[in-house]
Amino acid sequence: MIKSQRNMATMKKQTLSKSYSLYFLMGLILFQGISGLYGGITLVIDPTGDLLQMPIPILDGTPFHSFLIPGLILLTILGIFPLIVLYGFWKRRLWSWTAALAVSVALIIWIGVQIWMVGYHLEPPLQFIYGLLGLILLGLVMSPSVRRALEPSCNQEPEE
């Protein structure tokens, strides 16, 4: 009797620790989605970059003449898509792990290409912050606790 109670307590504790990693990942995905929406919508509304205090000359030497295309990419891939991933996590959908991996890789690529095209800028330190966020997301996605939390045996509802 006591042994089975200990086993149940251990299982409950393991489930909670799995959830902490998943919920932390969900919070970071939410942050990325909101910031991607904000940046993307702002750049689509004002392709000159003035609303975000980004001068057009920063695009010299890139294939872009305005911030419209980068804004659309930011809006869809790093804004809307992470919110879809968040929904998948919330519902414990199996595809959400692969989608979160795609978000983290997309963010790392976004920052890498940005640094390659326009250079690294210390002020404001957004490239550093979002590059670090991409690496943290990647580490969390790859963590065994997040993968276990999304296993079919952990799902409360069958996929629709």
C-alpha cells in the first residue's frame, strides 16, 4: 500500500516536471509569436521602417528595397506560425513538436541571414536576444522532458 502510494507520488512529480519544461517552452513560443506579429504587422503597415526606427539604408546591399517582404516573412513564419504551434502544444498534438522545432530553426536562420545581410548591431541588442531565444527554444524542444510530455501516452484527448 505504501509502496504504491510512493510510486503514484513519483509519477505525479515526474508528470509535473515534464509540464514545467513544456510550459516554459510554450511561454517562449507565445513571446516569439507576439513579437513576430508586432514586428511583422508594423513593417507591413510601414515598409519604410520608420515606425520601428529602422532606416531604409540598412537594406543597402540586400535584395530588398523596403521592409515589406521581411515584414511579411516575420509576420507569417515568426508571428502566426508560432501561435499555431502554441495551440498544438495546448492541445498536446503530436505535430506540435516538429512544428516547434521548425520555429526554433526558423528563428536561428532568420537572425543568421539578418546578420549576414545587414551586419551585427549591438544597439539595440535584438539580434543577440532573438538569436539566444532561438537557441533556447531549440534546446527546450530537444529536451527529453518535452518530448515525453508530448508522447501519445501523455495525451489526454485523441487527435482529431
